[in-house]
Amino acid sequence: MSNTLLSIQGLTRRFGGLLAVSDVSATIAKGELVGLIGPNGAGKTTLFNLITGFTPPSDGTVTFDGQDVTGRKPWQIARMGMGRTFQNLRVFPNMTVFDNVSVGAVGAFGQSPWRALVNGGAHSRAVSERSWEALERVGLTAQAGDIAANLSYGKRKYLEIARALATSPRLLILDEPAAGLNDTETAELADFIRRLHAGGVTVLLVEHDMGLVMGSCSRVIVLASGRKIADGTPEAVQRDPAVLEAYLGVEDDAA
Amino acid sequence: MVFDVFFLQQVINGLSIGCVYALMAIGFTLIFGVLNVVNFAHGEVYTIGAFVGLMVITALAPPLLAVVPLVLAVGAVSGVGLERIAFRPFRRFTDEASQKSRAMREATLLSSLAVSIVTREIMMHIFGGDMQGIPSGYLLQQPVAIGPIMVASGSLVIFATSAVMLGALQFLLYRTQTGLGIRAVSNNQLGARYVGINTDRTIVTTFAVGSMLGATAGILVGLYDGAISPHMGFAPGVKAFVAMVMGGLSSIPGAVACALLLGVSESIATEFLSSGWKDLITYSLLVITLVFFPQGLFGHGRERA
Amino acid sequence: MDVNVPDARLMPATLAPPAAFSGRGRRFAWTLLLLAVAFGAVPAAIVGTGSSYLAQIAITTMIFVILSASLNHVTGTAGLLSIGHAAFYGIGAYAAALLSTKLGLPFIVTLPAAGLIAALFGFLVALPTMRLVSIYFAVATLGIGEMIYVILLNWVDFTRGPMGIRGIPPIELFGWQADTLLSRYLAVAVIAVACVWVLHRLTHSYYGNALRALREDDQCADSMGINVERLKIESFVVATFFAGIAGALLAHTSAYIAPDNFRFMESILILAMVVVGGLGSLPGAVVGALFMIVLPEALRDIGDYRMIAVGATMFLSILLLPKGMLAEGTALGFVRRSFSRGWATIAGGTPVGWK
């Protein structure tokens, strides 16, 4: 069990009378590339927010790297090594690409104002180098000095990933990274995520689109109507009648 | 007697002050609704309303009821002019960085402030900085007895005018095509544009309507208080702004309720505090409200408010 | 859309690590120029003309440089729109005035005390208001600013109310008294430069980047591991501290303060300096203060039309340069390059990062 990085137990969230997430339990081991899929309205985003601390659960626990993080604030969870991207692209628009990424590194290395005043050389160098490395990994070094709002849509996705990488995540959660990309771009992204994973990052891929997940992940968790209905290899999940029903029963454009 | 008569009179005075704040607060709320920007020059529209009213009265000595439509017209014109000068030029920046830039948003805020400074200084120049008296024939200070309570006729006029204007506004917003446009743009400017609403024209209309209410408030207060000055718009402007925020930014009933609350609490406060301290009541109410209701009393968590 | 995704472990040669930053020469050039103006040209002009009017403007400018730079820290960089800054300026001024006239404390004590007392008030204000967003926060600062003004005006026993406080002793350090115009200016200038330097170090660093991230999208900064609430409170406390310092300087240089020095319009004037100069830009805040103080004085000859001209100029400046005279992006590049605060330059000569 010491190999478990993230473990959620009986996670439940009610909004008024609506049960958005109901009794979901799952684990992710170090080094895994796991997909979390489900049709629209399945509760993926809520589950995501519960894990990252944006929404407190009504019931259940989140354990990250052996520590109970239920009810902690997002920044505390982020500092423990959970990096994330946003579905609806939230780069800092008026900051440069490099400065965007550096915020992730500051999150990881600490934000004391005293370091800015006295003796902060080592800290700044560490942040600078970490940010540069992250930009190298996504291939955006040439744009390092550009204002983020001027980047193309596709490049902003990679900027978000770089910013998350700069926090040195032990678990990287990508929220619908393929949204808004065409087939070629999705294929490139899938390739990139696989290489990221091969480089040693544990990834949880939250996706609406099955194609990307089935092609890349070693294990897939399926959510429907707030419940976990399947958890297994892509092949097993694809054959699971409950999954087929969830996807075909709902009028949805999911592939 | 169950009620202290004097206390009741104070409440009525407070309600009439509150109505004035409410008329201004509605203007703030309407304009904030469509543009998401605070109109700092709203207080100057109020002052303009009062001065134009005075000018008309001294020059033509018309019947009181004829002053009102004139002030309304002046309010509408100044609202349209204000929008043209202080707000429209900033809508030329449509790229994403500008839209999300705080510098740009604060620039719009200060452009209306700059326009208000210029307007006020010009009025100072024309009318002088001192208080100007209203001809006594037009004053609304005759006491009217309602049972045991004595109420100034001005209070009654303010109540009646506010009621009529609120009714008219309600009709405009919920029964007309223009009102539908205003509500649509407030709700989602981009969406409104996609369904074919001329957002520029709607914004201008909103300024006209809001400024008509503000200008009317100005002349009412002038007639009620008996004296006006180029600085008169500042204090009620701030109070109305506070009422709008306490009410939750986008809620007209909320703004009106909070404006009345502020008026009444100020008026009652003068009973047991010297008048210098009465503003402390207003602002304490504001701060306490915000601490416990971070979105205002009637707000519903508007994004990027 | 082309998205190039090079393999992390097969880094192509074209993306070599950036060259280390070398800008020491220019750094000295700019620093020396600024110091020469503040401590050479202006004092020379004051001595040369012997004009108390000129000295007074120079002192006022320096005080407003501190105010505008500190407001820029919280409103421009961290994105918390404060429209009650003058109240903390007032708290500092009254703290210094009362401590020196009632308790006879020397300047060396009253100056930091004024800053700390203002910062303490800032902290107390920040605690409950930090969860307010944008305009709600702005209105809360307005309300608190007006409350402080009402208290200064009406608590006659403590503040002497509208009469104000007279006879505040001039700046004095270990027996040296700043009693001439020149020495008064110099003392204020030294402190102003020190304040701006501290704000410069805070803003032009990765700490500053965290503040800017807060302004751009605080939820997102939160999930990057930034303690958003703490950062907001810190930035507000820093800004109010320097406002308090500015207040103490006003008290000790003008010998007389009254509540009207700290009204709402004063807060708006400071905000106008920041916006005209460039929200988020520290050099802009300095230039904005200079502009908004010197312009009305330069326009004295047109007498009554002066304020109209000031308003009109402010309007035109915002209209033509809505991001300010020195917009943030330009200013950050300028500071990286000319004050050698950048970490490295990338291909094309663009400086990135902070030292």
C-alpha cells in the first residue's frame, strides 16, 4: 500500500438536494497514468474540486501520499505535490509566459517577502531554473518573454501544463486537456502526456473524450451520475455493459 | 401614545432622504449592470439636475410640474453625453489582454472621475462655490399635518415622485423592448450581442434612464433643502454608491431597500448623536453588511463584479 | 495552430539555456541618474532659487511618491482596489503628531511608530475584508476610510477635531534638526527613496510575480500553491505601513495637520496618480505622483481654470494611455534591463525572470 499516492474513500458531495458525487472510492499508485472519464454531468468536475480542495466534501476522505488532506486549502494541497491545469484555460493573461510559470515554482519554493528584500539570491535562482526547465519540457522557451494572452490557444494549454510542472507535482491532474483541440493536436497532446508519464510523473487525466484516455491510460475510472461504475484497464472498461449503458443511454457526443 | 411622534417624523424624514439615495442608487445599479463599471460622475448629473432646475425657475418661473420634464430631459442629455465622453472610448479595446486587464478597468473608473472633476469645476466657475438659494415660492417646506404628525410637503413630493418613477422604471424594464435589451445586456453582454441586440444603443439608453433619475433627485433635494451648490452631488453620490453595493450590485430592489435603510438610520442617528457622527452610522452599516454578506444583502455572486 | 512539443530528454540545440544577465553598467547609469536628480539637481535648485515654494512642492512630491508607490503595491500589483488609502496616511500623520506633541517622543521613534500603527490598522481592516472581491473590497475600503475621517474630525478631545494639530516639531535626528528648507527636503527625500527601494525589491521579484498572479486570477494562484489570503493581507499591510510613513513626514514637515488632508478626494488623487502613471508599474507610480503634483502648480498662472485643466489633462492621459504613461509590461522590462533585475536574456534580447 505504500505505493499508493492518492486514495479517496467514500467521497460524497451534495449541493442542496442534488447528489453530485456519491460514495466514490479509488486509488492511484505512484507512476500510474490513470484516466477519469464520464459523460457530461457525471460529476467529474465536482470530484476534481473535491480532490484539489476547492470544494469541501459532504462526506469521505482524501488521502494524499499517506496524509489526510480532507478539508485542507487548495494551496496547501498544491504544496504537498498536487499540480493541476484548468479546463477553461486560466493562464495569467497580462503576465509573460516565464512569469506565469514562475508562479508555480514560487508555490513550490515558498513566497516569503523577506527573500525579496534580503538574501534571496539562491531562492530566485532556484525559481528561475525550475521555471526554465518547465518551459523546456513543454517547448515554450522561445516564447518565454511573450505576454501570455498573445499565445495561441494550443500553446496556452502547454503553458498551463508547464506552470503545473513548475510546482514539482508528484501527481499531475489534467482537466479536460483535449477540449477545443482538433484531432492532430489531440494526438500531439496524447504523445506529450505519454512522454511526461514516461519521464516519471504520475498523471490523472480527467477527460470527457474517450479516445485520448483509451489510447494513453493504463487504467480508467468511469463516473456516471456521481457514482463510480467501472475501474479497470481500457479494454475491460470498454467491454463493461454498465459503461456502455452510461454512454449510450445518455444523449451525448462522446466517442 | 404608542409611537413617539417626533421619532415617527424622523423616520419619515429619513425615508424621504432614502428615496433620494434610492433614485441615485438605481442609476448606479443600471449603469453598473450594463457596463460593470462604477460611474463616478453620477453625482454631477444630480448637481446638473438641480442647477438646471434653478435656472429654469429663476428665468421663466414656470409651474412646478413643468420643471420636472425639463429636468428629465436635461438628465437624459447629460447621461448620453457622459457615456460618449467617459465610457465609449474605452470600449475600443476588445483584445483579451485588455478585457482582462485591471489597468483598463480602473482607467474607465477614473475617466468618469476626471469628467466629474471637470464638470464640477466648470459649474463652480459659472455659479460660484457658494450655496444658491431657491426662490421661496418653489420651496417644498410647508408643514402638512397627517394626524398628529407634521410632514414637510417636500417629503410628500419626494415620495410621490419616487413612486411614479419607480413604477415607470418597472414598466420600462419589464414591459418594453428597450427594457428587455437593458436586462439582456446586464445579464450577458456578449450573449445579448449574439442575439442581435444593439449593445451600444442599449448602453446609451441605460445612461439616459439612470441619469434622468439622478437629475430628478437633484432638483427634488434642491427644492426640499432650499439651497444648492456645485458640491452637493458628492455626499449623496457616495451614499447611493454604498447603497448599491450593500444591495448586491445588480439588484434594484436591493439598492432601493438599502438606500431607504441608510436614509432612515441617518435620520434616526441624528436624534442621539451630533450630526458630525451620523456618517459613521452609514459606513458602519456598510462595513458590517459586507463582513457578514460579502456579496451584499441581495447579491448572488456575480462573476468579475 | 502549430504546437511544437520537443521531447524533454532530447532538447534540441536551438533551445539552449539562456545567457546569464549582464546589465551592470546600465544599472549604475540609471541609479546614478535618479539619485543625481533627487539629491543633486533638486537641492541645487532649492538653494539656487532660495524659493520656499519650490522646496514645498519638492517635499509634497516626495510624500506623494511614497503614497502612490505604496498604493500601487496593493492596487496595481496585487489588484486590491483600495479607495481609502488617505485614511492610513491620516492615521500615520496623527500618530506622529500626537506622539510628538503629547508625549514628546523624537522623530526617530515617531516615524516608525506612525508606519507601524498605520500597518496595525491596515492589518485589522484586512482580516475581515480580504474575502471580499473586487468592487466590494473597494467599497469596504471607502467605508473604512470615511469612518476614520469622521473619527478624526469628531473625536475632538483626542484629535482636536477640525482645528487640527499645530506645533508638530520638525524632523530631528540625534540633535540634528531639519529646520532649513534644504535639510527638510533632504530628509524627506532620503526616506522616500528608501521606501521606493523597498517596494522596488518587493515588486520586482518572484514575490512580486505571486502578487501579480493574485491580481490576475486568485483561485488559480491558490491551486499553484500560493497562500492567497496571506499574500493579500501582506500587501495591504505593506501599503498601509508606507502610507503611515508618508503621514509622519507630512506631520513633521508641515507642523500642522487637519482631517481635511485625509479625505476621500485625497484617496482618489493618489489612485489617479497610480492610474495615470500605469497601474502595476512602480516607475509609473513615481512618474504619476510627479505629474499630478507638478501639473497643478505649473498651471497656477491660469488661476481659476487650473482644476479644469488638471481634470482635463487627467482625462486625456487616461483616454490616450489607458494603461498609463509607463504601462506595467514596459516598466517590468525596463526594470529588468536597466536596473539589472532580470535573471537571464533569451534569444532576441528579451530579459526574463528576476534575480
